[in-house]
Amino acid sequence: MLIIMIVAIPMYVCATASVPVAAALMLNGITPGAAFVFLMAGPATNAAAIAAVWKALGGKVALLYLILVAVLALIFGFTIDYLFSAVKAFGSTLHAEHSGIPFLLKSISAVILFIMIIAARVSSLWTRK
């Protein structure tokens, strides 16, 4: 993850372009957590984003921004890897599924997505006048 971060921070990549790059990296063997580090650190620290933060908020805030992005990307990357390994171990004890993503993770993700869609819909109905 540190190597991915060292590569991603100076790399000029937008959020849209970083997704296929992260997918290609995962197909070549990096962990989901390391791919997340790339997805978070790359677009958040490209030259345009840093320049905008520097100009609007100053150098100290821009440096703090870079440090926070790096630290939080690593924390969440390790967390994602831990969760994937825990869910995969738990899912393998329930049944043998070989589709890549464990059934439990698919189910939890579907429920979270459904809740987010309903919340967005309810929010949009309440804000209309």
C-alpha cells in the first residue's frame, strides 16, 4: 500500500481515469485495500486539487490535506483488506462459493445500496417545494 501511495500521490489522474487503472492493478494481483489507496490518493492529490486547496486555504492547510489523505487512505486500505479477509473466511465456512466476491459481502452491499437509494429518494421528495 505504501508503494501504491508513493506512485499515486504525484500521479496526475482524475477520478474517472483512476477506476480502470485500479481495476487493472487488481487483476494483476494487488489487494482491494491497495486499490482503494490508489483510488483515494490519486485523484485527491493531483496537481489541480492541491493547487486549488493551496490557493483557497493556504500552504499549511494544503500540507495538512496531503497528510490526512495519505493517513486515511492507508487506514481505510488496511481496514478494507481486513474486512475482505474476514468476510471471505466467514463465507468459506458457510458454503464454497467460487465467484470471486463472497455471498455475505454481496448481500451486505446490496442492502446498503438499497438503503442509500431509498434515503436519497426520500430526501429529494422532502426538499421539493
